[in-house]
Amino acid sequence: MIKQLQLFLLSMTIVFSSTAQQSSAVSIIPQPAKMVYGNGVFTLPDNLTITISNADSLQQMAASLTHILQWRNNHITVVTETKNASSGIFLDLNPTADIPAEGYELRTDASGIVITASSGSGIFYGIQTLLKLLPKSVENKNNTAMYGTWAVPYINISDAPRFGWRGLMLDVSRHFFTVDEVKDYIDQMAKYKFNILHLHLSDDQGWRLKIKSLPKLTEVGAWRVNKTGTFGRFSPPTPDEPKTYGGFYTQDDMKTIIRYAAEHFISILPEIDMPGHSLAAIASYPELSCTTGTYAVNSGEQLMVWPGGGKHFYGLLDNTLCPASEKTYAFIDKVFTEIAALFPFPYIHMGGDETARNFWEKSDAIKALMKEQHLANLDEVQSYFVKRVEQIINAKGKKMIGWDEILQGGLAPNAAVMNWQSPQSAIEATKQGHEVVMCPTAYTYLDYMQGDAAIEPPVYASLRLKKAYQFEPVPDGANAALIKGGQANLWTEQVYNMRHAEYMTWPRAFAIAEVLWSPKNTRNWDNFVQRVETQFERFDIAGVKYSPSMYDPIFDIQKKDTATLLVTLSTEVSGLDIHYSFDNSFPDQFYPTYSGTLTVPKDAAALKVITYRNGAPVGRMMVMPVTEMRKRAGLK
């Protein structure tokens, strides 16, 4: 099957039509592997027939498609046949078809629309492509009106994903998202052919899944003092402040999410982070710590210190499970017993990242463990813990995956690695025969700022859309056969609600979707931007929030001398005009157009900029204070 898929993808190239009008009508993310345009369009008739080849497997998908297409004064009939019905849509599930798993073929001509696949997921992805071929009004959730004629261009598409693991990670620990909000997120990601939702279910700020054998995890660990402002800078909660912020999923809630995701061919990967990032668990069961103390769920006050300059981070209190205590492993066994029974996905994520070890260094219990187990250093203590956890997970019939810190001290024998740091970790893991999922911070961290800090919510790093689109999941030197795919990660310390989660996810997740699905040699930035803009129009109709950061100027600020600043402006998107002012007024298209490096006037207080295209504003009004520019240039 792997060779078949490789040959299939190698044979695919984008065939561009000589007819510009036809190609401009097609805007699909992720880009299909092969598209051949015909001449003409198929108009959906008022009385539409959806024919399915298998009632058991395709009935639900046909019903969902009917719901989407059911506009005013239109009648849709679903029938089951083994051959194509003319002038309609035919969903042809053929297990013997020479089409890779998750792949599909879509053909549109005068006789109608045919989607053929060898698997249900292939039919589903073919439907997602079909919906992108329809006008943007198909995104109207109410389906109360028809906006013009709905037609699909004549086209032949052959498509299959480059990688089998195409994920998004949603951190529901730092901020809790309801079942309905998670369902909405699933709806959005399914449209772009993601197939894994990684839920970060525990951390210092909250435990989000009911464990029946450990009730305090949600009675205590799911709740904290509510704080508003900048995460990591909150004042420590006082004893009298109520712990009313939070929430958790009952097991029935999670079954609902799992079932809903499965209907969209998305698997749920559960993560319980350990031994670090475990303060919510320790607040619930203090005996899990090596360090005696009083513990509470973190509300966003500073918990860790990151000195930089090569110095290792450390914790202000011990937020780690104690690897020297058998109580810890009994606890983990109970947790993963219930998780393994609840989640069908073959992997369980055990975290393993950012373990602050300064309290381990002082612990008599850790010192005794090192002596007893002949552990030379704290890396080997972590490795001892990870291997014990893997034994527990494997005993439940599951495979273990963890962040790439689980390589430290020696990797557990059957573990998979989720690489978020240096690609060298991924290379080393594959050389040792371990599977790897790629999510490097430089390309896939959706919590990073999308544009300049002058306009974006403040975060310690940036990731622009163009950089995300440059993500290559197979590092040079890695065993490509062991790279399962990749994902983008949305940590939610600074994401307080689902509207902002959408803003942080899109459009950068478009880039990750295309990188993980489409053939590498079809990547084209300018073409991608055009397709992103079409998705923006669809999101406007669907009511999904997104970031317009790709239109905003990029500032390069240098000092000419101790008193003079030079500003160079650029944009990710070509064809934009940048208008600017230094006089405290708000520029528009009648203000000066940027054409080269600017010298900041001696007494100016701020530079204001906005981008236009064809006389209309596309970017946001940005204000860059001169004090900030001096700071960036290294001037006092």
C-alpha cells in the first residue's frame, strides 16, 4: 500500500488549463494533486438526485450533503444504485478501485458529478472538494436563500494525501472550550482535510476529563481563579478569591466529541501531560509530588522562569509528578485505564515536555531512586519515568507518543515522538526506528503572533503565514518512511475564547493543511495567497473568524546613528500599496505611498501605516510608536 501511494503521488502533477476563466473558478485548499479542466459547467438542477452505491456506508454522508445543498424551492432525493444516475451527484464507494486510502477521484461533466473512492474517508474528502467547487454561498449555514446559480466547472480531479497524520492540537487545559465549540472546530478543520484533533487535556491550569476512579481531578483540578490580562503576569490569587473558572468533559461528553469527530473522519488523540505541567493533578492529589507543600491550580501567575542565554529553565514550585513514588504509577494506571477504554485512537500522548528539575535535584526520594536504579543523571530519571509510563500505556493496548524531550536519557522502546524542537531530535528518533510526527515551533505553533507586535496580542514569538507555508515535514537526514506527518499546535494561554482560537488558527492552518496533503512540488506561494483570499470570503459567510495579518506591513528598523532611525517596509502579499504618515493623522490612499526606506523625523511620535490594493484598504491601520522603534533599533 505504501509503494502504491508513493507511485500514485509521484505520477501526479498539476495540469493547468489554458483557459484562465476556468482555472480562476477553482480555489481549493489543500491543492488537489491533479486537476484537468474541461469546457463548461454542470448546473445543479432544482430537482437533484444524490445516488449512493452503498446505503450502509454512505447514507450519513449523503444526508449531510443534502443538508448543505438544500436551499429554498429545491428538492433533493437520495437513492441507492450501483451505477451512475445522470444529471446528479453519484457517490461511488468501490473498495476494489485502484485509489489510495483517503484518496478520491472527482469528475464533473454534462452528465453530472461523480466521486469515486476505495474508502469512506475518500468519499468524504471528495465531498469537501466538491463544496469548494461550488459558489461561496454554499457556506451559508442557514441555507435560507439561493445566491445565484450553483454550478460546478467541468473538471477531473485525482487526489490523495501526502501524509497520513494531518493534525491540529487544541489546548483545552489553559482555557476550557465547550463540547459545541469543539464540534465547531472539528467542522472547520474537516473542510480542509485534517484528520487528527489532538486535545491537550491536562496542564498546570486545569484537568479537563472526568476520571471516575479519581474524582478530585475534576472536583479540584478543573477549577481556578478567573483572571483577565496577560498570562504569566497575573497577580497570585488570594485565598478568598473563588475558584469558579474552568470546566471539564464528562466521559459521555467526550464520547459525543469522539463520535462527532469520527463522522468527519477525524480521530481524537488524548494528551495527559506528565511528569511536568502537572500542577492541576497535584492540587487534586498532593501526594503525587516529591515536594511537600500546599498546591493550587495555576491561574496564570508566573510558574516557571526562563533565564535564556543558555541557562536552563526552572520552576518556582514543584509542578512535577514524583517519578520515585509508586503512588504516581498507580495514579497513572488509573488514568490511562479509563482513557484507553474511552478513546478508540491507537495512540495516547503522555506529554513529557518542559520538566523543571530543580526540585528533583533536592529530593531525597529522587536521590534514592537514582541509587537504586543506577541512574546517572536527571535525564535518566526522566527516561525511567517515561519507560514506566510506556509500559502502562502498552498494557492497555495502546501506543505511546510524547514530545521530543522523551528522547532524553534514552527513548522508551516502542514510543513515537512528536517533534517540536530541533529537527535533529526527529532525525535521531527515526534513526533509532521510532515513528515521528513533526510540529516544529518555527513553522507550526499557532499561538505565536501572526504579524507585528504593534497590532497583535503579545506573545513571545512570531510565525507569519508565509513561514508556515514553508514547513517541510521530512528533515534532511531523517528516515522519511518513519515520518508519519505533522500538525499545528494551538496553545491557549492567551486564547480566552473560541473566536480568538479561530483567529489564531486561520489562515495559518490553511498552510499546514496544504503542506501535509498536497504534493511538495505543487507548492506556489502567490497561487496559495489567491486561494486563501477565496477562503476568507467563505469564512465571512460562514461566520468564522480569521486573521488578516498577511496584508499588514512588516517593519525592519535600523539606526543610522545615535539619533536617526531608518524604517524599511515590506509585505508578505505582493501587489499592495503602503500608505503612511508621521504627523499623527490616519493615512488613506491619498497619503504618500511607500517607495523606499523612510527616515523618521526628529520630533515624530509615531509612524502610522495601512495597506491598500486597487484603491481599497486591505490591511489594518497600524501605529508604530517611535519609542518602540528606538527600542528595536537598540537606542535608548
